[in-house]
Amino acid sequence: MSQEGTENIEKKALENENVSENQEITNPEMSVEEKLQEELAAEKDKFLRLFAEFENYKKRTSKERIELFKTAGQEVLQAMLPVLDDFDRAWAQISKSEDEALVKGVELIHEKLKSTLTSKGLELVEIKQGDAFDADFAEAITQIPAGDDLKGKVVDVVEKGYKLGDKIIRFPKVVIGN
């Protein structure tokens, strides 16, 4: 190539550079506006995420507070369960007595104790002899040899179980057939 050809190519390259520089000069006004719009969109997104996170936090703490109120008396009720068990055993013996006044008085106290605990949310876990054993709802304390009809089933309920709301606070203790 000749020197003129090389110079023409260089001139065209310089002109292209100038054109692209001029375009960049006119584009910064648009890019500043675009940058501001992008920043605004990013801030809006950040705000919406923060707002959603705060709403989730409020819902979660509200739910936790409700659960706390439901099970607030759990320790007291658990402490009362042995007393209730002793009262049930005493009631089984006293109910056989011939003294009607004693039987009536103890029955009233027994029913009042049970109704008070029930009003606080305590419920008996229903399990009886012959039910299929389910480890999610009962605790097996021992197995005894039994016939085929009682294999894997509850043979005896040694200790009653109770739940507070949907949560089991004491599992029934049972003997199962082997």
C-alpha cells in the first residue's frame, strides 16, 4: 500500500474515533438518566424486599406469640399430671367405699380438678387396650408375649397420656404384645 492509502485509513480511523467520542458525549446525558432509572428501580426493589421481609417477620412473631400463649401453662400442667394420676388411683379405691358422703365429696373434687385442667387446654390422649401401637402417640415401656390377635397391639395402658392443644406433653405408657 502507498503512503496515501495508509494516511487515508488513519484519517478514517480518527474520524470514526471522533464520531464515537461525539456519540459518547451525547449518550452520557441518556446514560445518566438511564443510570438514575436503574438506581431508582434497584431502590424500589430493595424497598419491596425489605417491606416483604418485615411483613414476614410480623407474621412469624405473631404466630410465635400465639403458640407461646397456648403453651404458657405447659410446665404447670405437667407438674399437675402426677397429682391427677394419684387422684385417679385414689378415686378408684374410694368409689368402692360404702360411705356415700365421702364418695360424693371426693367425686366432686375429682371432677372439678379434671374440668379445671380441661378448661386450660389439657386433653386426654385416647388409647385403650386392643388399639394398634403407634410410636407417634404412645411410648412402649415393655413387650409381653401375647396371642396373634394382640401382636403389635396395646395390651395394657400403664400411665395415661395428655396433650395441650395439638402438642402431646406426656405420652401414654403402654405394654404391647409381642
